Amino acid sequence: MLKPLLNLRYLASALLLSMLCLINLAHAEQKQQVGNFDIHYMALNSTFITPEVAKTYGIERSGYNGLVNITVLNTNLKGNPAVAVEISGIANNLIDARITLDFKEIREGDAIYYIAEVPFRDDQEVNFDIAIKYANQLNTSLKFKQKFYVE
């Protein structure tokens, strides 16, 4: 009984990671380089992920719910490994309605992702301000905008 559940979880994790990679390619690479670190980021509508993946990670899949995905790579080390960081942030729209982002850490093999949900209205631009820290080697702020549309 336990083995089928582990296989399902592995499959759902693989689907999420694959989807995030494909979506990132479709939107062109969004990256900020800070010292020896590459910070990769993207925001997308939660309907882009499958219901199974959403259930696995406790994500509300809705036309009015977006996802923010952040990963930090150490370019100073062989293979540019992902690093576990301290991360927090806020999202706000043009009328300055602020939402605190609650990031979930997802680890799959060597990959480390931070995902947060953000509600939005149709045709709404959301500003993101995300603080990222890694020991005494990285202490930066990532700022970007994303326009969301209801699917």
C-alpha cells in the first residue's frame, strides 16, 4: 500500500518540476544574478499545474490564484547546486492592496523550490518584493511585476 503512494508522490513531483521548467522556457528566462548566486523566478496562473500536483503540494488551483516560484543556485560551486534560503515577501497591486507571501519549500532530489500563492483579479498587474538570504553570503531583494489574467 505504501509503495503506490510513494510512486504517486514521485510522479506528481516530477510533473510539477517538469511543468515549471517548461513554463519557464515558454516565458523566457527570468533571472537575477547577485554575486555567486543566480535567482530564477517566475509567476504563473495556478491552472497551469495539474489537479494532482496541486493536491500533492496543497495548492489551490483556481483561475484567480497565481503561483510564484523561486529557486536560488550557487554558481560558485560545481554543478551550480540549488541552495536552501530564507525567503519572505509581499505582493501588491496597483491600488496597493498588500498580501504577505507564504512560501513553501519543495525539495526533490537536488532541486529546491520556493512556491507561494497569490490571489489576483482579471487583467491585474502584481508587484512582487521578495527578500532572500543565504547565510552571510547573500542578502538581497528581488523585485518584479507580473500581469495575471483569469483563464
